[in-house]
Amino acid sequence: MNSQPADHFARGPEAETSPGPGHARWPRRVLAVVCGVILLVMMSLTVVDVIGRYIFNHPLIGATELTEMLLVSVIYIGLPAVCMDDEHVTVDLLTARMPDWIHPFRKAVLSLISVAVIGVVTWRVWVYGDQIDSYHGVTNSLRIPVAPFAWLCACCAAVSVLITLYVAARDLRRALRSS
């Protein structure tokens, strides 16, 4: 439900969101490969756990813990790619009726709001990681330290803040040029 102008689709989404020639594709590919590998590992863990549980009556120990850690990792590792492509979930109930000239300003304001929200998430997840580290929090069965996962999430969210800030500045420049 995106309210992009019709010529956006003629040029393609890459032209609209790319920070510049040559340097926007490889980060997306790296993030896609990393997230794909994590999802493949999660799928394999789930298959082995289900087969072990229902066929051999012996579930894979720690499968739930590993799946939880991998799931949170894939979400936060994928967040910079979502921000890079400016592909956040949107609902265009009102924006479809707005004039075209307002869309770049609206996108810039929404990007700045996203910067603030993701910034708060970054800060709180980092603080949470510090709290977990202070009491050496680990998972129940495999005893995997939890704090590094929180710090990974905070770092990925911080990268997302920087990318979204760039997107906001880019959209604001476009809005000012077109007006």
C-alpha cells in the first residue's frame, strides 16, 4: 500500500531509494545472505527438533533457545536493509488523497519519526544488554550468554538509525528541490 507517484514504478524502486551508483547493492546482498543463512539454520533446527520429538521421542535440547536467539538476530540484522530500501510497512488511507508535492515532505517527517523511535529502541536494547551482562544472564539449557545478542540488536538498530537519517535528509532535499 504505497502511495508512490506512477513514474516511480517506471524508473524502478532502485532509482528512488539508491544512495548512489554501485554502493547500495552489496550491503543489501550481504544482509540478505546472512539473514538467509540464519533462516536456513532455524528451519533445520525446527525440522530436526520435530523429527526428534515425534519420531524418536527425543527432542533437540536447546532448539527453542537457539530458535529464539536466531529469530531476534534475523529481525535486527534485516532492519538496516529495510531502512536502506525505505520499505517499512505503510498504510495509505489518507496519503492517496494528498497532493503529490506533499509526499516528499511527508516521507521526510516520517523518516525523522522513525529515527526517533528506532533511536529509543537502540538505547533501551543496549541498556537491557548491559543489565543482562551485569548478572551474566545465560539461556536455560545451553547456557549461551544473552547479552551479546542484545548488543548485536542494538548495533543493528543504530545502523538503521543512521540509514534512516540519511533517507530523511535525502527526501527533504528532494522535497525542497521540487518545491
